[in-house]
Amino acid sequence: MANVILVGAQWGDEGKGKIIDVLTEQSEIVVRTQGGNNAGHTVFVGKDKYVLHLIPSGILRKDKVCVIGNGVVLDPVGLVKELDGLAKLGVTVTPDNLQISETAHVVFPWHRELDGARESRKGKDRIGTTKRGIGPTYGDKAARVGFRVIDLIHRERFPVRLQERLAENNEVIKALGGTPLDYDAILAEYTAAADRLRPFVTNTVVYLHEATRRGANILFEGAQGTFLDIDHGTYPYVTSSNTTAGGASTGSGVPPNRMDKVVGVMKAYTTRVGEGPLPTENAEISDLLHGMGREFGATTGRARRCGWFDAVATRHAAMVNGIDELAITNVDGLDSVKTIQVCVAYEVDGRRLKHLPSDCEILAACVPVYESFPGWQTPTDHITRWEDLPVNCRHYLLSIAQMTGARLTITSVGPAREQTMFL
């Protein structure tokens, strides 16, 4: 399989966790390269459901090594809870199958306080953040005042630096009308988490370099999606990391010339969580999917906004990621639809656009130009072979892949491993 980068080709929640789980069978190592516990991957193994936030989905397969890379912002208390949750489900996690980068940055309670306070002050202009402190943590990283894991596990250094940073951030919290945080409580909680995580911490850049030299197959796991990328997304309604393919190199230390392929994951329709423009948003398809109990966030439980497939956006995603192959998920969500719409262009101010505008105000004003496809109106969730999918279904999937500009190689008709077809 070689070294594969897997990215979301939409606004996140494309079903990457399931595709990662399937592709992990052909990999030795799975690396998470960016984001924090604001993201979530849901994986079904048989009747068992696993919701992962920081730990790569590869942890659910035996004899695989999972890596939390340097580009991730890590909530150590949240990670310990995740480890405990996996243990209750019978998943064994040890330093033999999980490694944590010593240079990943650490999320603290003041990051969450600041995240929530800033979001509240924005009122109607809010971004829709999960308030997990991800943005402020990346902000500290860029400002060169952040804590790295290597600082967290340093028994002498950590208490001193914590006191310094907390004093400064408590002043900001008070200025925003909040209640100052308690030093002793944070020290105790984070010291306990550090003691628990210390055996997992290592120089993951060196580990991955040695793995590439011996020819190991590595899967780089993306969180969120292309249009939440801090540089290439629908700014400012984005996350605070590079969710596109380039982030896999900076977030892991594996150089671009060691990457072999980019796989983009997209739904057969479009969704997004939080605020910001979504040109193809449609109440009919939202009601349909929510009525089926689908499209609720794995991390927040929030109902996702839903719309028709946006080929303009996914073409842009294919361009900025260099997507070679596509995995299309949630096909069964459209099983009952008689006529399916696909956005092939935008119209705004009398102009027709075939490319995604960089200005969010312009994107919000865009009216989608649709092309209609006949639905298949029959269940597909039991089908295990591409050839057995309804003709209209195959035609639709191949058409949206062609519009995106990449080759369709995987189709998914449900959350389980066996509901996956390779072309």
C-alpha cells in the first residue's frame, strides 16, 4: 500500500474513521497528524461502536502501531479518559501500539475558557467552535509560549512553567469576565495525566523516519476536512490546523517525497457542522437524514447541516490536496431519494463560477446551479459488490467522482467494515 495520506474532501465528518479502519488492514502504522479532541472518528466493528477523538482508528486492529504526531494538540486528561474507555471495551493500549510525540502541544483548561469566552463575545458572528480549546492552543504554539508534551512530563520544569502561564492567562480570563483557574487543581490533574502518559512519549519523527527507511506501509490519518483548513478553508469558519494533505508532512515530520498517494473521502452528499457558508444546504435532505437518525456529530452530538453534493467544492479539494483516489461514503443515505441534485457551478451577481471563491461573503451569496440524477430508490446497505449496486447508483457515483477529478476506488454503504466495496 506504501505511504498514504487520507484527507476529508468536504467540511469534515465524511466517514474517514471507517475508511481509515478499512485501509489500516494494509498498513503497519497509522499516524494522526493534526487537530485535537475537537474531532471524532466513529468506527463499527461488528455490533460494537467505538468513538475515538485523539487515538488513531488503527488502534482497533491488532499488531498495528498508532502514532499521535507533533502536529496534534493534545488534551492529556481527555486522552487518559479515552484510554480508560478503550480498556473498558476490551481494547489493549500499551507503548507497543501507541506512541505520542514529545513535541505535540498541550491543551490546558485556560485554553477552553478562552475559547468559550471569545466565542460567546462574537454573538451572531460566532464560528461554531467546539470550545475544546483547540484554537487558543495553536495560538500559543504560534506565539511560542505553548507547552509541549516534553514539558508536561518534565517533573521539575512543569510546575514552574505552569505557575507562570496560569498567572498570565488568569488575568486575561478575569478581563473577559471569567473566574480565575486554580493552580493546585490543574497541577494535580495534569501531573497525574503526565505520569500515566509518560511511557507512551517518544521522538516520533525518528521512529517514523526509521519506519520509512525499512519500507513500512504508513497511513496518515486526517481529522476534519479540506474546507476547515486554516489556509485553504472557508475562513474564518475553519479549524486552527492544516487539514489538507500538506499537513501530513508538517504534522508528522515525514517529508513530502516519502508520500506515495492521497486518498480523499467524501460523502455522496454534503454536510458541515458549525457556522459558515454551505451553498447546497437543503432542508429536505436535512430532514430526511436527521429523521433516519443520521448526521449527528461524534464529538459534540450536534446535528449537522446537510445539502446536496457540491462538485465545485470537491474539485477544489482535489486540487489543493492532490487527491489521487476517492472513497465515497454514506451512499445508503440517498437510497430513498427519487431525484438527486448535484451542484455543478455557482451563480452570483450575474456571473457563473466554476471555482470556489476565497471570500466567504461571496460564497455565502452563491446560488448553486444543479444537475439532476435519477435515484435508485432501493436499499443498498446489504450490498457487498460494486457490480450489484443499482445501475443509477453506480452512474451517480462515477459521475460525481469524475466531476471531482479523481478516480473512485472505494464505496461505502454503511458504517460496518463489511459494508465497503473496492473497485
